[in-house]
Amino acid sequence: MKKIAILFVVFFCSVSLWAQTIEDDATWKLKTDTVRALKHYKAGDNWFIGIQAGANHSLSENSRFGSFGAMTRPSIALSVGKYFSPAIGARVQLAYLKQMSRANSEVIEAFPEVYGKGNYGFNMFNGYLDGLFNLHNIFAQYDEDIRFNVVGILGMGFNSSFGFDDKVKEWDKSPSEEFAPYQISTDNKTFFSLRAGLQFNYMLSNALDINLEATFNATDDAFNGARYDRKWDSYANVMLGLTYHFKDQYGDRRFRYTEVNDQAWVDELNRKINEERNKPVPAPVVTEVKKEVVKNEMLGMTVSFIIDKYNITDIQKKNVAEAAKYLEDHPEVNLIITGYADVQTGNPAYNLKLSQRRAEAVCNMMVKEFGVDPSRIRVDYKGDSLQPYQLKNEWNRVVVFITEARNK
């Protein structure tokens, strides 16, 4: 399984390159270098739970002599799993199955009064650890919006048989010396098993899939209570089910792409913002007890965001680190972390919430990753009601840091 996973893990990204031209100090154009790549995911992301119901058909010895309907019984299953990438996942599945098997035709025909139709039932509980291989995402680039997927299944686990029909106890003795009895072991027993199959998924919503799954299961010859002259017995299982996808750290339920800004471009953008920002948000005035007016200042570092996003990229993380270092070096001040959204995207209500999430993301990173005292920072957010940068609309997808006097 490890070799298969390594072979098929695929990381998809596309790169779009732009050029930057600066004509002079008064007139210049800034174009970005960006990389489109999957977001960074953690162990707690991309989990799902599924429930299925259907039917299984016995392929054990003598089953071919019985009718298809007689050898088919219901199945139910519960699964929990995770996708490590759009192409590779794993799940644990537990299932309960009713099973049918059959005595050999010779004794059935010779002693119908004892064996009847020769069919007997029992219960089965199985558990599997399955590898999941999304065939579309293995052989083609991952598409966030695709609704239909085919998933290959390879698994190993166990089958436990129990609860055999009472009538098989009467089969232990043959009514005639000419025929050996068809003996069934009714003891509870557990055997190793393997399986392979396909799952056909259709996305009903961002959270929910419907699926049709078919698997071929191989297990020990004695799983049905009778040992024949072969090592393996088998059965087929077909089930219809629903899969629910849990939210990840970003609030999404599926793998998503993000556009990561090139480091050189970010450095140049920050330099230009600091040099050319036009009419930033008027800094409030703080009056001390001594009537001395202290003007708040906007720090040079800012945290820029991709359109409609509030996650902090690794590139922007260094600016958060610089703000934390500034607080460490200036114990006399606190910081106001103020979030914004650009006015040309979304609507006022949505942008207000987006700017809040941006500011809170920066605040949480300063506290949790850089050890900043929460009492020294506070969150503010303006949505698109204020635009700190007039020269370029996209600059307003930003969080800025404003100093204020520290009350000790």
C-alpha cells in the first residue's frame, strides 16, 4: 500500500507569470508573479463519514446451483475516512451482512426431507482498512468543480461469521450410509479478507455526495461453515450510500486552490505601498492625563491577502512576525490590528465580515505562534467603508498595524 500511495500522490499547480514595469517615480505599473497551488492542509482536514446500504451475493461453493435471489441478502456499512490529497485517501469501514450458502446438490436431491432446498443463512460482521484512489485526480489535474468521480478501492480486513441457522445442526448425521452428511461448523469464527472495487461518486452539494459502490471480497474457504477443496471463498457486495464531508481549517469541505504571491513581488509591493500610499486612514488622537497629544502611527509592515481570502500565506507570515517583534522592542505601545476589504469586490455586509476574519487571523497568529500577550493587541475592522489606499484598489485587501499608547 505504501508503494502504491507514493506512486500515485500527485500535486497539481499551474503557474502564471507576469512582468513588472516601473517607468519613473510618478508613473509605474505593478504586475504580480503568482503560483496557483493547493492550500496547505493539516491532519485534521479533509475528513468524511459515510453510510451505505445494499445487497451481497454469495460466491461460495454450491452457490451457483441456487437461484440468484436466494443467494442475495442485505448489507449495511458505516465508514470514516480522510483524503490526504485529491488523489489518495483512506477509510475504515465496518459492515453487517446477512449471508446465504448452500449444501451440495447430491444430498439435497437424495434427502429433500432433511435438507429441503439446501440453503442456510448466517450473519457476518466485517471491518476493512481501504485505500481510496480517485482515478480522475490521478490521471488528470484536480478540478474543484467536477461533480462526478470514480474511486478505486483496495482493502484488507476481517470477516467474522456467526448466528448460523439452527436447521444445519440436523445435517450432521446422514440418513443413509451411502452419503456422508453435509456438516456445517456453527462456531463463531474470524478470517482475514481482501477486497477490490469501484465507487462512483456524484457531488450533491459542497457537503454531501451520493455514491454507488461495488466490491469483490475474498476470504477463507471456511467462512460459511463448510470447508471445500480450495483456499478462498468470496462474495460480491453492492451498496448505495451518502458521504458527508467535514469542514477544514479554512471553512471549506473540499480541496481548494489558492494563489500564492511571489516573494520578490510582495517585497516590492510592500515598498511601494509604504512609499506611495495616498491618504491613509486618519490616525485617531490619544490624549494623556498630562494633556499631551500622542498621535497613533501606522507601521510600515502590512499583511496582504488574496481576493476573497483570509488565510495568511507563508510569504505574509514574516510580516506578522515583524509586527510581533516590534511589540517586543517597544514595550510602551500596543497595536490595533485593523482589517480591510477592497470596495470593488463583494458587498458591504460581506466585506465587513471578511475584514473581521482577516484581522482575527492575524491576531490569532500573533498570540499562538509568536507568543504576543493578548492584552497588547486588539482587533478592529472596517470592511470597505474605509479604503486606506487610494492608488490601487487591490492594496485594500489588507491588515494594517496602528500603534496606541499602552496603559500600564
